[in-house]
Amino acid sequence: MARQWSGGHSSSILCVGASLGPEGVIASGSEGGEVTVWGQGGSIIGRLTLPGEEDNTSVVFSPAAPAHLYVSHGDTVSVLDPRNLKGAVEEFQGAGEEEINALALNDTGSALAVADDSGVVRVLELPGGKVCRTLRRHTNICSSVAFRPHRPNNLVSAGLDMQVMLWGLQKTRPLWTLNLQDVAEDEGDQQQRPGQLFNPPLAHCVSVTSCGNILGCAAEDGRVHLMRIGSGSKLEQHGAVKAHSQGASQAHFVSLPSHPYWLITGGNDGQVALWDLSKHPVVALEGKAKTRVATAPRRKSKSKTKRKEQLQDKAKTPVKSEAEKEDAQVEDEEAAAEDVTDDSSGPKLSISHGDKVNWLCPAVLKGEQCVVVADQSSVLSVYPLSHL
């Protein structure tokens, strides 16, 4: 069922990105600093090993300038020209305070968000790479970041502190914070699924629908946590889909104008699944149960994201800083969110990929909607999404 793209890497592929447009290309980054650009049929257009040979953790194309490919490695972001992969056109050294885990660009390509191991999110102005905002609220590794479409000053971040935050870039404090651990405790849903461990909801990957109002966050508890943003950028409702029997590592909305609520997920159980969320209560404006929105306990920053298993055994007694207490008070005043979990409908498509998923990238290849899967190997797998 899957097409295999090989020959582009010699080690495990960690990240994948797709450029926009009918002639769009695919970029992948791996351990050891290797970057490969692929044509739509899997041909290799270019290969490059970045100086220092540090792991490439994120690759993103500019939506405004297709000739700009941003790659994170160590604390640096390199700007490459995918049409001529000879070397970095520009480098933003020290873009992260520590090793960078994720990059995101806004709609206009004028801002680059950088999430790193220290928990800090930096926003860089483009072109030039000048740091214009430094956002400090995560108390552990910040693993993922995404801009809201059509709202270039709204940014979502998620981390191994189990927190999801929405930021307005006019300020350096979040508009709201959702603690996924509090959500799980409030639900009281501790029933163990077959083969599933009691994993805390460490947040690994966040995605936003094309309309900008629905967020999805893949977490270590096997769920994809869903959030709906209402007027005034308030958190209006949240819920979850029980997507994987082990940690959910990836969740990406598939951008289709006629149907913005398809979600593709991947997990440590080796499964890839396609979900239609149009009737989920969070999306369909239903649900009744109330829950609170609060900040997460402080957790000391540990090691790199790929060693997240160590973090699950190191939860300590929560200690809140004055800033966190202030945030909690604001959130109690501003946020009244409904919480719903819908388990009635399963995925529209299930793929037994067989290996832990490092990255998923929805893409249109030769006119067909597909998902590109990176795992522990040096080969990309491409699956058609026939339901779309």
C-alpha cells in the first residue's frame, strides 16, 4: 500500500515538510544533519549535510517565498534554497536558547517561531531573523508550536510540561493555558485500554485547522486533545479523541477548503489514522460538562525530547512561581471551558505502519492527497488517503 522513498538519508528521519502549490516538493531532515529535497514522485532533487552534523529537528517551507526552507539543528536555524541545495543562504545562530525542537511560520512568512528544550518560544522577524518576542511560561521542554491561520499574531505552543498555551504576540504572557494533566484528572477517566500504559499527557505536537479555531494536540496518553477557540480568543471548549494505544506523537489537520476537519495522527504504537472530526462535540458546538483551565505544576527541565521516557518517572510535588499564580488567577477569571470526550466514532482510515512514527506530513502528490511518514528508519513511506 505504501510507496517507499529511499536513498535520501543514511540515518533515522526526524522531520518532514511540504511546500505549497501543485508543483510542491517535500523536504526531510534526519539525524546527523542530513537534509533531502524530494520531487513529487520520490526522486531526489538535492541532498545536503549541514555543518556540525547535528540532528535536524524541524523543516518548514515559507508560504510566501517557496525558495526559503528553514531547518533547525542544535540552537541554529539555517535558511536553504530547496532549488539549489548547496549550503545555507542565511543562518540564525543562537535562535534557540537550547536545542530547537520545532519551527513554525505565520501565513505571511514574516515571523518564525522557535521552540526549544528550555521551554522558551522565540519569535523572529523575517527577513533578518531578529528576535522580536521571547515567551517564557513553559516549565519543561517546548515540543511544538504553530501559528493560527489568518491571525499572524496568535501563536499556539505545547510542551512536556503538559501545557497548551495560546499567545497574543502583543504581550509576553499567554492568553490562556490548558493543563492536559488537570483535564485527565477532572475527567476521572483512568480506565486502561488494552496494551496502554498509564502515561502522563506530555504534549508532543500541536496543529491548527485552516479556519484557525480548532486546535489538536497529540499527547503521550495516546489521546489527541481538541480545543475550540471562541470570540476574543477565549478557550471555549475542549475534549479529546482516544487515538492510539501508546503515545500519540503526531497530529496534523489536512487542509481541504471543503472539509477543514480531517485529522491525521501517528503514534508509538506504529499506527497512522485518519479522523473526520466534523461531528466531534468540540467541533460541532456540542457538549455540556464543565471543567476549569489552569496552569501546570512546575517541572524541572530535563533532557532532549527523544528521551521523553525518562520524564514520565520524574514528576515531583508541584511548585508554582508567582508568575504562574498570577496566570492561574487570570485564567480562573477569563476561562470557562466545556470538556467533552467523544469515543463513539473511530478513524475513517487505519494504517498499520508497524514502526514508531517520528513525523507525519500531509501533502498533495501528483494530484492525490497523501501522507508522508517518517519513522525510526532512513526511508520515507507515502500512503494515499483515499477517503479524501
